[in-house]
Amino acid sequence: MHEKYHHIVSIIDFKSTGFNTVFVKVNGYDAESGQKFEGEVKFLDGMPFGDLIHPQRSSLSPTCRHKVRSYLLNKYQDGEFN
């Protein structure tokens, strides 16, 4: 029987610096690669940026990168970083 693992994303901290900018520190587990990860994503005017979610710079698997980006974007849009 095969066990299926899931990506895990946790928000550690966040800080608003004004000028519509929020830095969010996250950690988690990439189920595809079997590796833990930690990093930071910057929201500028509601858009997420950072190496952690960048398609060419991220060490995360594509599915985990998408999960992290979607999760944080949903949290941002729900006003959880205000």
C-alpha cells in the first residue's frame, strides 16, 4: 500500500513595512522532494515575490511552489496580514 504525503506550509511571522509591502516568513515540507524548507515571500501591492516561489530560482518542486504561492495569496486576500 502506498502512503501519499502532502505539502505542508506554515506561516512563521509577517511584517508590514508600509507602502503596501508585507514580508511573510514561511516554512514547510515539500512532499515531492521529501525536503523541509524555509523562506520569505514579499507582497508588493498585493502581488507575491521571492526566490521561494520563483519558477527558475526556487528549490521547491513545481507543485509545492504552486501550493505555497496559492496558500499565501489566499491568506493575503483574506486580510490575514493586515
